[in-house]
Amino acid sequence: MSILVRNVSKRFGDFTALENVSLEVEGGSLTALLGPSGSGKSTLLRIIAGLEWPDAGEIVISGEDATALRPQRRNVGFVFQHYAAFKHMTVRENIAFGLKVRKRPKAEIRRRVDELLALVQLEAFGHRYPAQLSGGQRQRMALARALAPEPKVLLLDEPFGALDARVRAELREWLRRLHDEVHVTTIFVTHDQAEAMDVANQIAVMNHARIEQVGTPTELYDEPATEFVMSFVGEANLLGGKWVRPHELDLGHAPAEASVEALVERITLYGFDARVELTTSGGEPLTVQLTRERLRELELEQGQIVWVRAESDRVFVA
Amino acid sequence: MSRLLARIGLRSIMLFYLAAILVGPLAIVFWRTFEDGLGPAWAALTTPETINALKLTLIITVIAVPVNTVFGIVCALAIVRRRFPGKGLLNAFIDLPLALSPVVVGLSLFLLYGQAGWFGWLSDYGVQVLFALPSMVIATIFVSLPFVAREVVPTLREIGDEQEQAARTLGAGGWQTFWRITLPSIRWAVTYGVILTTARCLGEYGAVAVVSGRLQGQTETATLRVQERYEAFDLAGAYAISIMLALFAILVLVAMTVLRPREEAA
């Protein structure tokens, strides 16, 4: 159930959506396509689903060349940002759709729909219409509908983008658990790096129609390959032309080797961690992450002048 | 208080307008028809010429409405969902029947199918188009062409194509997607389009008047018959046929309302 994207390019008029993109997704993995809007991530997902045609390149789904296959022959499940619920059908009919068009026996359809309603916790809502559901429920219904025909791969296009923060966090957690249960190869598109880090076990970071880096969340955070990945995945500071993560900075009351003078602008506490926002004497904004203990040791206060020192930093060669 | 007055005032104006323009004339027609009881009205309706005229109008409507419904849906799908050269032209041409006077439509058909016209040779093979059912059907189709497409286009735009894409990824082919997803989503637009088309077909006068030749008992539709009776000073006959036309129209409206299933909260 692996997915292979090989040298795919796609243009819309003058706009290059994808430029020679290659990506390998292992069977059973949960992969995020992460990037700002216009980076080409949705286009890539839609090309894998067969909803767009690449100008060049190949799509291979579990060893089979799918480039010329129509979407209905690819056996993929697709979940849209705005649910794409069939408004004139009940929840049950929505979920049964993929099975009905495959002419499965009625009893089998009923059993499978019951199973999926339980899986997405919508047992009590089978006879409602989509308009009578909340956004989160609609998206769970859309997921059940996509899973019903037992697709080889599950593709989700900004699946939580239209939901409010609390529901989004809930569904995120739920998608991860679902993936542990169902084990279908899953790719989801997001522009939210926290969401990608939280849910995926592999992330492909996209920017300007290209893939910048593919790796686990830890790899991307600890060993970013490019300046873009450094700045887009996790927080990053630019200090004297070098990139450094907030937790890699330390503060002191006296100048030390290679330290920079800065003014404490704001101190915020987050659970065990503290974030200190500063402005260097050169006018650069900085964010430093400290433990509470360290904060207490330093007896830091707003308006103080301190010395910032990087414990490690990176330089990217363009 | 002033808002209440404004509302009452607005309502009165609206009701008065409707009464003066719509209900009044209709009521007079009804009253005149049954002025002398049911007998004369019934007698006027059951002459062979009138029965033939009503039958002809129904036949033309029954052919023209399905043809224009299919054409309208296909056109709307092409305009909203496809990209092709000449799309703007198609979009503009669909409205042509609304802009053209029906008499002009009739005349152009006359020129096209007449002895010297492009399709004049058809009569050499025994296909009688002018002064017969074919030209009347063509004229009616022409004048009632835009309604279904014009109703369906905005609805198709509004629903977008995500549901159709979802159906595709779930394994549905083109036909299945159309029957199970697209058509149910646009059914109300199609319904209203069909009502308007039917009304237009029943009421068509100008184009049919030109191409039919108005042969009594043969190519005379109900509206032509009304005019004929009126000119023959048979007002009771004219009124009776008018009532029948109005009843057909009301019947269509009622049928659509009854057929309309309980609308799910959308």
C-alpha cells in the first residue's frame, strides 16, 4: 500500500504548482504534507487521488502505475476540507455510497455501515442529514464514508481547517488513534506545523512547488535541511545571521564569550516552560525558552538588560 | 408605530398591484366564462376544432418540455463544469430566445424551411415541416429554450463540484455521479425550469402563429384558437379556452408542489 510520486510537475497557466516533485510514502504510515498556502501541497494530494492530472511524472500506488487511472479506479479515500457531504442523503446513505456504487449485497452494506458508524461514534446520528450535524460530526461522517470501501490509501485535504480549535485538537487525537486501529496508508495536507508534528510520523515540507525536506518530526526540528524548514517547522530565531532554536539559547547577567546584549520585553509562563521575548542591541527580536527553574535562578524581570548566548546554531548555504 | 404603518402600507400597495395586474383580469375571464352557467362554456369547449386545438397544444408541450429539459441540463453542465472554446458564445446564445420577438423566430423558421430555404428540400422527400406539427414543435422549443438552463446554472455554481469529486473518489463513474449526486442536488432548479418551460409552451403564440398556417382543426393551437374565436365574436368560446389554458398551468403548479417530497433541512 505504498505510494510513490516520481518527478511530478503541474502548471496552471502561468502558475507552477509542482516542479519535479518526488516523494515516497511507506505502506501503513501517516504522512503530512506541510507548507504555506500556494506551496503545491493540495495539488500534490489531488494528483495522487486522480482529481488532477500531472503534466509530467508518475504516480505508483502499491506497486501499480496509477498515473493514467481515473479517480474511481484508484481505490483511494479522499476527505475534503469542507466535508463535501452529500446533502440530500442521510449519514447512513452517505457512508454506504461507495459500497452501493460497487453493487455490494445489501446485508453486507448494512453491516459495514454499522461498523463505521461505531468507529466514528455517530451511531445515534445515522438517520440525520448532514445539515443537522456539527462541523466535527460532518467531518467524521466524511471519514467514515471515505473508509467504507476499504481504500488502499486515505488522503485528507486540510481535514480540520474549517473547524474551531477545540474540535480540531479532538479530531487530531482521534485521527491518530484511528490510524493505529485501521492502519491504512494516510497522507494529510496541512499548513499548521503543530498539527503536522502532533499527528504525523513522517512530514514532507513543501515550499514554492517543491519538497524541501522529508523526515520525522524530530528530524525536521533538530536537523532542518534548509532555512525554510528551520523557520517553518518549530520556532526559530535569526541571531547575527545564524539560525538558532529558542531552547538553544541561554541568558546571563554578565557578558560572556560570543554573547549579545538584549532587553527583556516580555516573560510568559507555559506550564513548566517559560518564554522570554527580547530585543537585541542590534534591534533583532528574539525568543528564548527556559525552564522555570532557570528563570528563577536568573531572577529575570521585564526591562532588564541581559546577555544572550547560543549553545548551538546553524548556517544554511543557499 | 411608523414601521408598522410602513409595513401595512407596503403590503397594501403590493396586494393592490397584484389584484389590478393579475387577479382582476383572471377573475373577469372566469366570471365571463360561467356567466350563463356551465352549459355554454362546455358547449364551446367541446367543438371538434377546440378539442383539436387543446390536444395540439398538449402534444407540442409534451414534446418540447422534455427536449428542453435535457438540453437545458446538458447546457448548464457544459457552461459551469467544462472549459471549451466558444463557451461564452453558447452562454450568450441561450438567452437569444428571450431577446428575440417570437414573431421573428417564426419568420426565420419560415425562411429556413420554406420552398427556397436551406431545408426546403425536405418537402421534396415528403417531410412536411411548415404548416404542420414539426415546425410548430421547433418554434415552441426555440422560444422555451432558456428556462431550464437559466435556472440550473446558478444552482450548479453554488453547489460546486466537491460532492461530484467525492463521488468519483468513492468509485462512482460519470453516469452514477450524475444520477446519484448532481441531479438530486439540482432537482429544484430543474423543477422550476420545467414549470416555466411548460407555462411558456402552453402560452406560445407568436412564433407558432407564423409557422402553423393556422389551419382550423389541423394546425391551430389553443392560443391561436382563442384569437380565432375572439375575432369571430364568440367571446364565450374564447373565454372557455382561456380558462382551460389557465387550468393546465395551475395543474402543472399543483402537480409540482404535490410531487415535491418533504424537503430535508438543507
